[in-house]
Amino acid sequence: MNVDKKFLEEQKELINLVDDKINSISRVGHYRESYERIVEALTYVYYMGVSGNIAEFGTWTGRTSIILSHAFTTLNQKFKSYKLNSKRELYFFDSFKGLPEITSSEDLASEHVKAGTWKKGSMMMHDYQTFKELIDNFASPDTFKVIPGYFSDVVPSIAKEVKFGFIHCDVDLYSSTIDCLTPLFANKAVTEGCIILFDDWNCSRANNNVGQRKAFRDICDKFSVYFSDEGAYSYHGRSFIIHNYR
């Protein structure tokens, strides 16, 4: 039995859908929906009365940093008279030296580490000054801070009065996720309703015993974190809203 040519012709719409979707992926693996999810999450913070600053851990190419900066600037203007809004700053954390030395068993078991995709010094594109100049194009210099250094060195030294209501965690490794989030929970710097987006949640075939999945579980156990799972952050990530913790 031959396939009906008219039927095949009608399926071109499906083929075009697939091609459009795959061709839209950026060279760093993000679909348009990844960027849209960041904007949605940030809008939630502004519109639903979540207090605290905006943070990105891991800036790499600067693409999500640009999205955050422009959305931050636009939402500040849009919600400047909104009674539930509060004054915020935008924080960017990055070593600007690439990934740190990889030593933890959880990271050595990562498929990306074993393949050599993630290794000491990888995942670096901009130096500190270049990145800062990049963000200057999208946010006023007095509204954002760029914090250079490995998370284990710089995050514990953040002033205790600095709180965060939005965290984009794009740090690849188990150890880096622990290093950036543990001091924040320990210092009560994560506000009620804070939304955390884990960019690398599904890496290593979504293995629960490595990477960001294991790190978040360990943090939740340590601090008795009560949270809501807010669903997929495109195909690669996951988002959560933090309600309380000890």
C-alpha cells in the first residue's frame, strides 16, 4: 500500500514545526522558551510581592544576563508605583576564570565531567571588565553589581542584610551549587517566595545523585526547606519557589 501523497503534503506543517523548534536553539543550548521562562519568573517576583534582590550565579556567554538586565530595567519602570514592589538590585556572580577544580564525587560522576565538557577553566567567555561593560548597555550602572570570584570565596562575605527573591543558578556543578546556595540559606538571605531556577537540572541524564538535583536535595535536607516545584525551565532546567526553612 502506497502512502498517499496528499497526506504527506499535509504533514509539512509538522515537519516545519520541528525544524523551526530545533533551528531556534541557541549555540549554548537554550530555546526561546528558556529566556521566556526567566522573564516569567522575574515578573512573578515583581507582581506577587516577593521581596529581595535579583541574582545570577554563573554568567558564561552573558545571554541570560542580558535577558535579566533588560527585564529588570523594564519591570522596575513598569512597577515603580506598584504598592507591592520594593527597591531591588541586580547581582551577577562569576569567577571569570571558568569552572573551579573538580574534586567532589558527585561531580566526578557527572557525564559532562567525564566527557571533558566541564573541567577546570571551562565555561568561561568574558572577563570581569568586558562583562560589566556588556551589562552597562542594558541596566543602569547604579542598579547592578558584578561580584568576581569563586562562590566559595565571595558568597559567604555578602552582607547579611542583602536578601534575594530571585536566583538564577547556572553553575553546572554539584559543588558550585552547594557553594552559592548554602551561605544564602545559612544567612537567611533567601526570602519567602523566592524563586530559584536551576539551569543544569537535567544534566547527566537527569541523574538524581549528581549535579544540581543532588545539591538541592542536600540543601533542602540541611535547612529543612519547604518549597513548591514550579515545573520545567525548558528541557534542561527546573524552577522552585521557597516558602520557608530553618
